[in-house]
Amino acid sequence: MITLSLCMIVRDEEAVLARCLESARDVADEMVVVDTGSQDRTREIARQFTSRLYEFPWQDDFSAARNYSLSLARMDYCFWLDADDVIPEKSQAALRELKQSLPPEIDLVMLKYDTGFGPDGLPACSFYRERIWKNRAGYRFVGRVHEAVPLAGRILRKDISIEHRKEASGYSRRNLDIYQAMQAQGEPFGPRDQFYYARELYYHQYYAQAAQEFLRFLDRPDGWRENQIEACRILSDCYKALGQEEEEAEALLKSLAYGLPRGEICCQLGQYFLDRRRYGQAAWWYRQALLAEPPLEEGGFVNPACYLEIPAQGLRQCREALGGQGAGDWHRSPFSSIE
């Protein structure tokens, strides 16, 4: 049986930290909590769960703080969570079983990450993240923002979900400020930095700047394919916000150069044509979304609703709109899946 060190960095997380640590209590063999400057009850709450509470001066570098937490781990494997993550009960049981059965040759385990939950309780986005890895095997986070551990060694994917249950609303400027400081200091952006900088600009409604940065990212030869596809999708949103209709559609179609049509892209194209009352074209794209397979194994962001609920609803809207207009047989095949 392996042992796990939970390694966390926190700051002003009094609203969610107890929930997170309680869900990890029966999974982790030790909890290492590194505080980066809390002004609330975060440290007091952490002490209720662990004596291994440390402080690390914030340096506008998430990887530096996370790697410090990893350096304090004493168990066989490291395991990380954010303070607003939760391990659901089903996943707690699965992780305890994984600790019993993990083959010794496995170096790193990737788990599902579910985020953005709707009223139905289903996640709006799911993807795999590196979550557990051998301690003292050289694994470290890289990137000042949107940090990640480069994948290496023998990797195992497990269909065990960690849920990101964000409580705060809106987007902090913290990440954007770090990226802009890097830019001002002449620090070169890697492809991941370029992608996430553009996304931060989009989240803060700097649509024209975001579009420029997404185009720069797409011009790079070293971008990850999943990020390229997602960049096209968000680039289309930027053009929509800017009122550039032709570019809005072109950005979505550009994604097809990077891989098979994704449900997310097809649904967005369906909505584009639906908004313009071009119902036959809208129905065709919604049909493609229903035929697409969610590419969870690819590691990118997946919205499960774009492979069933959203295209089904879009097809219903198209059918209702065409119903009184003498639509011929060429309209009917897209609707067969929802009869």
C-alpha cells in the first residue's frame, strides 16, 4: 500500500478550506499546508486538520509556492488539491482503493477534474490533470500562473473525479497582473503562458487584446493541440463580442485544422447559424455534435453538455422554426436522434 502526502498552498481560504480538508482526511496520510499570506482564519482552520502548517512569502509565482509544499512531503507519493476542491465520497473510496492497488511501476496518476457545476449538479467542464506522483522523483510544477507538472514516466489515468467547487464569483486580476508584469519585464512566454494570458484577457473583457494574443498563440509552432482548439473557440467569442461576424465563424472553422470536430465547436457553429435563422446549417452542426465523441482521453477541456443536451435542444429549435416553412426531406435526418 502506498502513502500520500497532500500538498496544498492557500491564502484567505476560510470559506472553503475546511470542506476540502475534511474530504481529504481519510485519503491523505499527511497534510502539508503552505500559507502564502492569509489575513483571515485560514491558518486557524488548517491547524484543526494538521500540524504541518508552513508559511511561504508570496512571489507572484504559483509554482514556487507549490514546489515548496512538495519539498516538505514525507510520504511515498505527492497529491495536490486547491482549497476550493472537494473529493466526493465516491472518489474518496476509489482513492483509498487505488492506494492499495497502485502498481509500483506507475510514476504519475492523472485524475478527472470536474468544474463549473450547473443546477442539475453536472459539471460544465471535465478534463484530466496530473494529480498524484512519486515523491522525490523529480516532479515539479512549472509556470508562474496556471502551473502544471510536465508529464513524464509511466502514467496511469483513472476515472476518479476531483470537483472544483468555487465559491467566489467573478475573476480576480491576480493572474492577469502577473502575466502583464512578466510582459513588462521582457520575460518570454512559453506556449502555455501565451494561451492562458490570452484567456485571462478574455475573461476580463479585453476582447481586442485577447484576440491578438490568441492569434499569436495560434501562429506558434509549439502550441498544444488541445489548447489550439480551445483558442479557436474563445477567439470566436472575442470576435462575437467585437461584432466581427465573419471572423467569428472563421475562428471556429479554423479549429478543424487541428483535429476532428469537437462537440463544443459544433454547438457554437450551430448557435452561430441559429442566431442568423439559417436553420438547415444550424441543424447540420448540431447533428455533428451529437455524433462526436467527448475527447476526454486527449486531456483538453470538455463540456459534456455539448455532446447531448445542448445539440438536442438546438435541433428542437431548428425543427420548430422549420416546421411551418415546408421543409423538405433534406431537413429531416438531423432530427432523427431526438424523435
